[in-house]
Amino acid sequence: MCAAVTLLASGRAGAHVGAAVAVAKFKTPADPGITHVDPNDTIDPTPFTWTTADASYTVTWDDGDTDPTGRFTFYYMDHQPTFQVTADDVETPGYATKIDDVNNNNGGFWASCYCSADQGVTCPVVTRDPAGNCANQVTWNTSVIPAGTYWIIAVNNDPPFHVYYSSNAPIRVAHGGTPLPAAVIVRPDGFGAWDTTYHLQWLADGKAPLTFALEYGLEDTGTALMPQTPLASGLMPAPNADGTFGYDWDVSGLDTNKAYWVRLTVTDGDGNSTFTDSHFATTIFHSGGMMTTPDMSMVMPPKKHGCEIGAGDSSGASRGALSLATVIGALVLAFWVARRAARRG
């Protein structure tokens, strides 16, 4: 899975210098390395080992080292946020917790290997790497962190940009005991549009037996932090051959031309629970309804068998018009879905 970046214009005079706005793409904790290997959504999650920590954990990342004004602040939280959570939300007190580096580098970690006040920014007393090693890493003191399952967030506040990147796998802090349960949502993955059924997939680990509950939310500004809609509970599916768990979601009653994300709660055999949200959503599109295009115009979507035109039929003209509308609708839908998929980058 990839992760996405939230970009927000602050409206202030920009301090950002350079063409690229840096994001910290995490190397550790490592991504599950999920690759879809066939049309039935079988995946190859190997090699993937659930990350654990006790006294400390070293977070590493790549950021390109080319954004001289970008500065990262690192946070941890108890789930991966869905795409509609903004960088402002992450930095709202009480939502996520700031990571204090064991080297006390609390002034921020610069994306580039230097900071110059001539570039319109105020440099912290401690720059990212005073030793000059340009190491993209922060050592998290987990010795005082309660046992739990945590996700890492890197926020870059580089006006006028305010962006973040989340880890795609959790860190399970366990102080000599059994790690608490953990899960990674594989689908929704941000691709495609679905009409009647959508197959949810996730990886999970913990003391057996594992029980799952699902909720869903509308991908809309301001709704990610609100209570979500229950979908299913008490699920105990057998793992698939590829190691994932799954659930077929009946989406036929959901609004067309809307996108929905999923919340997954996993409970282990001792009754311990953790949850996570799908960072991406899935788009629902019911054939036969009206579709809102990105510019808010309305087109008739493709209909089943809409391209069947009978030769020599007196209704051929009207059928030809329907076929044109079908083609246009299909092209617009493909464009709209492609734009949604592009957000994954």
C-alpha cells in the first residue's frame, strides 16, 4: 500500500523554498509490501514481520533531502488516519502525541541537511543533524509508552504547505508481555468504482482467536472525526491462503458517486482491542443513476447493454445517441476514478 499526503494552503506568505515539498516516506516501520497478484485480489504480503519495540525504536525515512525549508515533527497515535484527516487535525492537542527524540532534537527535523535564515525561516537552536551525517532518523523513547499498537505520523509545516505522511504499518510496543493485536487494512485501496459488492481485506495478528468489527464513514471534509456507521461485528473469518482476512460488503444501498472508508477493530483472545482506519476509500457507482463529474456537471452514466445497436433498426438513431452518452459517461467516470487514484501518490 502506498500512503497519501494532505496538502492545505494556509493563505499566508510562503516561506517554502524549492520545487518539492518534502514528505517523510517511512522505511521503518516497513510497509507490508502488499502486491496484488491476480484479478481476484489475492495478495503477496511477504516478506512482512510485525514490528515490536520495548525500550526504544528508531524511525527512519526518505524525504529526498531537497526541501531546505521543510521541517518535520513526528507524532504517534493509536491508528492510521483516513485520508480526510488533515495535518491540522493531527496537530490538534489530544489527537496525536508528539514524539520526543532521545537526543532531545525537539526543534524539528529539517528535510534538507541544513537551515539558512536567509531563506525566510527561523532556524531552531538544534538543527536536524549537527554532526553532519544527514541521517533521516529519530529514536523514539518507548520505555515510557504504555503497551499498545501505534502508528507514526510525520508532519511538515512548510508554509504555505501543511502536509503529513503516515506509516503503513504499526509499531507494537510490548514491555516483556504479549504484543497487543494489530491490523493493516489492504482494501479499500483507493482504486476502482463498485456497484453491488466490495471485498474488504486486511492483515491481522494477535493472540487467537481474533474477532473483528467493521464500521464505515463517508469520505467528506469534517466527517472523519465523527462517529461512524456500524457495518458488522463478531466476525471470525478464516484466513485466506494469502494470509489476509476478508468480508464481502453489500454496497448496493450506499449513495452513488460517493466514496467511503472503513474502520476495523480487532479483538484478541484475551479481550484486548485495537483499531485502525483505511487510509484510502472505495468509490460507489450504481449504473443507471446520474453521476456528478469533477466540474459538478451531470452526465448519464453507462447502462448495461447500452452499446448494442441493431443494424437496419428504425430506432437506430436513438440507440446511437444512447451509445454516445454511454461512451461519454464511461470516459468521464474513468477520468474521475483516475484522479482519485492519483491522490494515492
